[in-house]
Amino acid sequence: NAGVTQTPKFQVLKTGQSMTLQCAQDMNHEYMSWYRQDPGMGLRLIHYSVGAGITDQGEVPNGYNVSRSTTEDFPLRLLSAAPSQTSVYFCASSVERGSYNEQFFGPGTRLTVL
Amino acid sequence: DAKTTQPNSMESNEEEPVHLPCNHSTISGTDYIHWYRQLPSQGPEYVIHGLTSNVNNRMASLAIAEDRKSSTLILHRATLRDAAVYYCILSRPGGNQFYFGTGTSLTVIP
């Protein structure tokens, strides 16, 4: 299994540009989520999905859109990039083990908005 | 979700035990305690989790206070590869939404 994969690894955007960060998992996990991590900070939840066709907002959803058309893929869209969105973005999927869920994280996408 | 408090940083000598504390005084009776770690330039990875009893696995041990208001992650023999940021996280049963604090940055001294 490749686990959770993210593309691209690095991206530079100009203010106002749009782009999509890709995330895919091959573990058949129902739950997927997106986090951002600013320098020296912990991860903050942006959006999450409990299954195909179902998404919801996390802690910091403004400026981002998501959709979940398949179990495997969970892309994150930046509609109009702003310098405040400069961050490292992590995608995660999780598997239920009884009443506990273990999360598996991708390697991250480092985004710079100029 | 309940919050956790951890020291910003800790140091340990290589091959010595490390005790990483976490306070979670507002924990509810059904919250799980998770520990994840983040190696430099990588995504977080699972370390251990527990509910009420102490737990051991191949990576670490988790000691949970009797009142559950604090817990301690124990690395029995720190290696240079254990240098990372360690996060203590609480979640409801079946909860997938993790709220990370700033974690503890562990430095291992050769």
C-alpha cells in the first residue's frame, strides 16, 4: 500500500490564483481530513469527510473548498490564494479500530503564496 | 473538545528514558488520549493511545493518572531518531477530528 499520497510536494502561487491540492489513499478508509500547519504551530483542521459525498468544516475552513466523489480521493481547493494561506498542508485518513480511530498522515504539501 | 497542555520543549540524553507529560484537566469520561509524533519535514505518525489503563507497545508506554487529568508518554531508551515534536490529543469515542496543540519538541543529545 502506498498509504496517503499528496501532490504536489511544493507549490508557489501568486495572490488571487487558484489551485487544487491532491490527496489519495489506498487503504479504503472512510474518513479523510485536511490540516494546515503554520511555522511553530500544531496542525489545525480545515475540512473533513466521513465518506464519499459527505464533507464538513473543521476549525479553519474559510478560503478552502473540498469535495469527496470517491472513497480514495479528497482534493482541497484554494479559490483565491492569499499570503495568509502560506502553510504546510497535510491530508489524513483514518481507520476505525473499535471505538478508536487511528489517523494516517500524508507527507504534506508546502505552499507559498506571494 | 477538551484541551491539552504540554511543555514546549524537553531534552534527553541518548539511551536514557524520557517522560513527556501532558495535562488534560477537562477530559471527559469517554475521551481517548492519543499521542502522535512528527519527525522533521514529515506528517504526524501514531505512537500510542489509551483510555484508562496504562498501555505499552513496541514504541512507548503511556501512563495515565488515576483521575485521568494527566498522562505521561514514556520512551524507554531515547535514540536520535526519536527527536520529534510529540502531540498529546484527546478525542471522543469514534472521533476523527483531532485538535492539535503546539506539542513538545524533544531534543535527543548524543
